[in-house]
Amino acid sequence: MTEVSDREAPRRRVPGPAKPARSGGAQRRSGPGARPARRPVPRPVVRIRLGRPRPRLRMVSLALTLVLLAFVLRLLQVQGVDASTYAAKAEKNRYVGYTLAAERGGITDRNGVALAASVDAYDITADPTLFSREQLKIDDGPEQAAALLAPILGQDQQAIVKKLRPENKNQRYTLLASRQTPQVWKQIKDLKNALATKSQKDKTTVNVLAGVLSVASSKRVYPNGDLAAGILGWVNADGKGGGGVEQQLNKELTGKDGEIRYAQSGGRQVPTVNSTETPAVPGSDVELTIDRDIQWAAQNAISEQVAKSKADRGYVIVQDTRTGQVLAMANSPGFDPNNLSEARAANMGNAAVQDAYEPGSTAKVISMAAVLQEGVAVPTTSVVVPNRLHRGDRLFKDDIDHPTWYLTLNGVLAKSSNIGTILATGQLGKTQRQANRVLYSYLRKFGFGGYTGLGYPGETPGILAAPDTWSTSQQYTIPFGQGVSINAMQAASVYSTIANGGVRIEPTLVRGTKGPDGQFTPAKKPKKTRVVSAKTARTLAQMLESVVDDEEGTGTKARIPGYRVAGKTGTANRVDPATGRYRGYTSSFAGFAPADKPRVTVYCAIQNATAGNYFGGQICGPIYKKVMEFALKTLQVPPTGAKPAKLPVGYRP
């Protein structure tokens, strides 16, 4: 049987649907002669061709490959290239770190009595991210928290809102208030806990203080109020010394801060996660040379007199003549470093070393020292003192009108004669120019025109022009203490130098420091300089006794029963700092006791007394007496029992 190929095989007909008979028409005839019936035309067969899947699968695979590749590349970037960056960000968000402030060292007097100390306090902080809408589910979280905190912290409400809603939304730390008392933090903590308890019971209550935290800190306090404030200074808002010893020894007092980092969640520390901590190293304690009791006596005495005299200000300095150590340095008016907001800026310094003024007659002792040391006169040398003395372009006079005085050199000092001092110092050289140079050299040796050695912040060296530049007036006024400016510490040092046998010891305020290990380190020994001979110093001491002991002396109000007292009064024209012109007076008194075996120097000055007497012997002499008596008793210094020399004041022509 012959095989027929698919191409040659006849197509198989597919019968179509039967057509209905024509309606109303005759049926087709069949049989011979009839027209053959028409075969129905088959309809074409529609063949459906399926799409080829491989290209589409390739496209889908390629797309998936690109997506996966992008993820892989990003993963490589995150885990490989930028791993440290993202790890740091994660650590930053997870871990909170803050500084552990070192406890500031204390300041004590020479006997260990606390003058400045640090007590427990808290820095009130917050995590701003915990006040966002995402955390609290409210829009005004910072405002509600600020309304609660403002009255407790004593701050402006809007200022707190600004801290709780910083420009940087990722900021995790802000300081709301520093060095708050434990009572303040307890008040905030109690309010915070109350809100937390209420929010647990009432789901509509939001604890808006959940993000408020605290960091243990310390606060500076001064147990004695304004006592010795001029010496101590204060600590500013940053915890650094803002003046006085607090500023001068800030490095020693501050110590070294530590640091702590811990994991946190929801503003709370996660105890199961390790934290790192670098402990803080406390600052050293500073021991001053002052005696708190003597300081109190000096400050009380000068404050009473300044108020009574309605003066601008006043200062008292007490110094140990043997060591140069300052036992007291009092200023009036002063300030309370515990309450700086009420302190006047003009009173916040230490005027005893920062004010420069013309000392007046208390400086005459230097002129006498030069005359004695140079050998041009002795205490009994006769000096004729007229009522007026014409020198240069000026006519000089003494404080009071008098007939011609016939005085000894000792009498010139005892009666504080300006004219007699000009005449005596004129003998220091063959010419006035030479005499000026000699006097200048002694002024410098005694410490004028230079720093005292205290190293105190803001100390003035005073004003002492070179001798070749002295004006016609200055070369005659400087010998009696006008035309030259000093501070109170310089003036006190002059008398301590004489009391110490002619050897000047740089004054000191600090005895030493005690480190965190408890080891005491004494301060550097002060510099010593011989200014005049011991013989000259003894002679000057005897002459200064005449000022107080002799009835013709100007310092009789400074007498102390049972003790020999050496001293000198001063009443100088005062330059008004505001106008630069002479207005008012500087009243002063300086001296030491016992005169024949000196132990203590006291110097007092009052600026611009406007009520009552303004002479130094009258208003500063009693202060000297009161403070000196107290110091001698405190230090248990007995009277020597020796009789004074009783040098002559005048002579008969």
C-alpha cells in the first residue's frame, strides 16, 4: 500500500453546521435533471501559536539579577566600606557619654578652717529626642516639660523649650541647669516619678519629664559669706576661677575631669551592658597664710569705719613681719561670692592690690631711710622748718599753718612735716637731680613701681616715673608721698621691711597645697632682699615710735597699752578715678608692734571720707589699734617690757 505523505494527503473536510430550510420556497428537486446541490464552503481554521518563553524568562532573570546586585553592592558598602561610619552612628545613638567633673579642691586658712569648699550638686540634663512627637505622641511635649521645670530651675520657660527642641533633631544631650542643689533634683525627680505613676494608671497621661536626667556634680560654697571674698574670688558658671585665688590657682584647684559612657534605652541606663568609666582626679586643696579670726577683725573694723566716714572704700592688711605672710587682707565694701547676682562689679575685685593711689606721708619713712642710710643726717640732726617753702614753681606748706619749727630729723617724721622732708632729702645729692636719683633707688628697693610678688590677678605695680623725667613739682612732692602711686600691699611691705631689720621679704598669700594623695607641698620660698642696714632699720623703728608715743606726734590714737608701737600717719590728696583730678583725700596709717621686737605689721587706708574727720591719724589710727590688739592676742605675742628710746622731736635754737 502506497504511503501518502502529509503534503499529498487530501484535506479532511470538517462538516459545517446544517443550514435551515428556506422558508416559503420549494424544495430542491432531486433526480435526473436536477441541479446538483452546492456543497457548503468550509471555514478556515484559525491556529493559535504559543509565545516563546525563553526571552521572557531571560528578561525577568536579568531584572532580578540587577536588583539583587544592587542589594549586594549596598550591603558591601554598608558592611565593608562604610562599616565603621555606621557602627559609630549606632554607638552614638545607643551609647550616652558625659564628663565626670573633678571635685574642686578646697581653700582653707592657715589653721585648716574652710574658706571655700565644694558640696554635692547635680547638673540637670535632658535627651531632646525623648521629647519628640514620635516618643511622646503629642506635639507640645517640650512646652509642657518647660512649664514644669521653669519655676523649679528659676529659668525662662522659652529658653528651656529651645533646649528641648534643638535645631539638630538627632541631638541626644543638652544641659538645662548646672550645679543645682540636691533639693532641686529631688523636686524634679519626685515630679517625674509622679507623672510616671499616673501615666501607668491613666493611658491618656504622658510623662513629659521622662527625658530629664541628672549628672552628679559639685557646687562651690563659701561658708563665711563675704569674709576674705576679695582674696578668694569666685567660681564662674563654667566651674572655673573668675577672680582671686580661685583664678590664680585654678589649675591646681580644678583637678582632672573623668568620663563615663553607658548604653541607654528610653533615657535610662541599660545595666546589663558594659559601661566604660575614667575616674575624675580631684583638685588639690590650697592652704592660705591668712588667719580667719584676724581677717574677721580687720574686715569688721574697716567696714564700720568706711560706713561711718561715708567713704568710697577702705582696706586693711595684716602681715607677719618675720615671714612676709599675709595674715589678713580686708576690703570694704565687699561682696558675697555665694550670691554674685547681687554683687556690684566695682566691689568684686581685691582693691588692696588693685587700687593705685598716692600714699602721702606714710611714704616719708622711705625718705628718712634714704637719708639715714646715706649718712647725710641722724635722728637728732636739726632741721629748720619755715611756714612756707618755695621750690621750683610752687610754694609748699604743711598740713597746718605754723610758725617756724625747730625740729630734729626725728621731729620731722613725728610731726609729718612736708617741708622738713623736702629739706632732708635735698641733702641726698650735690644737685637736686642727683638727689632724685638716690631717692628713686630707695623707692624701688622698697618695692615701689613693681609687683609685690603675690602673683595676684589684676594686681597693679603702681606708678613711679624714672627720676630723669620727674617734673619740677614731682621732685619735691615724691619725697612726702605725692606724685607717686602704689597699692596697699606695697605700703604694708615697706613697714614690714623696716620691722624685719631692713630685709624685704616678698609677701605671700599661699602656704602650700595638699594633693589628692594627702601630701602637702609647701609654697615656693619668697625672695628676700636687703634694702637698708639693720642699724638703719632699728633707728627708723625708734623714730616711728615717736609718731605714736610722743604727745607732739600725729599717731597718738594708735597707742596700745602695754606695747611699744611704731607707726606713721598719712593724709594725701586723692586723684578721683572718674575725673583724673584731685578730689578728696586718702587717709592712712601704717605701723608694726612690738616696736623693739616686731611681729605684726598693720596697714589701713580709707578713700575719700566725706563725713567727720579725714586725717589718717584720726580715722585710721583707731583701726590700726583695734586690729593690732586683736592680732597680738591671737598670735599670743607678749609685750617686751622694754622702755622706748624717747628720741627728741625739737630743739631750742
